[in-house]
Amino acid sequence: MKGPYEIIDARFRDLVLSNVSLRRISAGHLWTEGPVWFPAHQCLLFSDIPNQKIYRWMSDGTVNVFRENSNFSNGNTRDREGRLISCQHGTRSVTRTEHNGMITTLADRFDGKRLNSPNDVVVKSDGTIWFTDPTYGILSDYEGYKATSEQPHRNVFRLDPETGRIVSVARDFIQPNGLAFSRDETLLYVAESGRSHDDNVPAVIRVYNVSADNFLDNGRDFASLDQGIPDGFRVDCHGNIWTSAADGVHCFDRNGVLLGKILVPETVSNLTFGGVRGNELLITATTSVYAIHVNSGAVTP
């Protein structure tokens, strides 16, 4: 099969296209992250964490700066009203950009202590905001401000934006990172990226059952990476998981079986589905952002 693919399971052939190429759509960054697609505006927003900028890529190919001083923003997503939700290392907070452009701080403390450095974020259909809080943004002055952690754990949090209440739903991580719900929201997948600083930590995506009252249980390993560590990932309309890795994007089926890879010339940090029909994979990878059409797509609300 032509294209930048490694076919491991024959089913992967049905998810990719042989007549398309991997395109670099933005370059010259330091560390790209947090891609989020806004269908109403036909644009991709993504973070360049060390440069403290959020960029905007338009479907016509133009790239411009969306936010000049992003406070070391990392992960981004949309809420149910189409507003930008961001994880800011610099302020150690989760914020919401209102429709008028004002920025509202949704969370910056838990149990009276400052958060570590919120990393990635996802919004459930009920409006609750779920985010991970590893220490990457306080380990140095490169992606935030070096500081001592005030939290005893590296948590996965659930935030109710209406009340401001924050609940720790998982704390059994060395460094929790990307996260995504299954299509029916009965499962939550969370990346363990602690191997970035400790070779003894397994490079795995974990999965939890989500209870009716929005708590997690039965945490277990879902899939292991053979190249690098899992960072950000997405679940597609078929229930497959497309995740970042050192050599590109790895695609797992809903049982954790590796189907194949899209090979990318830089270490991938995150990805999302976008484009006019939702079937374009938009990939943040070290200094660049890449795009490739696939025979799959985003989960539609």
C-alpha cells in the first residue's frame, strides 16, 4: 500500500487512503501541542508551548497567531457551546475563552493548593470538564515556571464549570497526560507518560469504567506503545484509538490491538480530527503540524 503507512493488521487498510500524502501545514515552532478543530470557523487552533503562543491554521492554508501570550498553554478543547477550553502551565490553571474574548479561570487549585500544571482536557456531553495534572510545566522554565509541586498526587480531575467543584477521579499515575472518552462515554482512556523521565514506567494507555455518577473504577492497561510514550490521542467514529508516538500515529482497535501506524518524520505529541468533513487527521509533532486524510473521522455529537 502506498503512503506513509505501516500495516500491522489488514483492517488498517480500510482506515487509511493509498492516494493521499502526509502534508506539513505549519513549521518553525518549538513544541506543538493541543490541536483542536472549530468546525464553525473551519480552523485548527494549536499551542506552541515554549513560545507561549496559540496559532490558528485556516482551511485555506493560512497560519496566524490566535493568542500572543498564551501562558504556556498546552492542551485545548471545545466545550458544548463552542468555547475554547485551555490548560495553561504558566498559571497552573484551566481556562475558558468566552465568546467575547474574555478569559475565565475555571480551576487553579484543589484542596486549597495550587494545581501542578494542567496538561490535557476533554469535555463530556454533560458539560463536565475532565483534565490531567502532571508536573511537566513546573519541572523547568521551558514549558512553564519551575516550582515545587503542592499536590501529593498527579491527578485526573473532573470539574463542574457551573459550580466550580473539582473532584479527583484518578490518582494512580506517575504522569497522566492525554485523555478521551469512548463514543458512548462509558469508558475513559488516559495516557501514562511517566516514562519521559523514568524508563521503568510502562508506556501505556489506561482505561477506566465511567459510572453513572461520573466516577472511575476498574482501571487497567489498554494498550502499550512500542515506540516512545503516549501523549495525546483521539477516539474515532468506529471506536478506534489514534495516539501519538515517537514514530508517528498508532491506531488501536477498541480491544487494544495495534492495527497500524501513520509514520511521521517528527515525534508526535497530539492529534485531532478536522477538516470540512471531519476526516482529516491533524497532527502536532515537535516543530511542525501535519495533516493527512483518512478513511475515518471524528465522533459526532
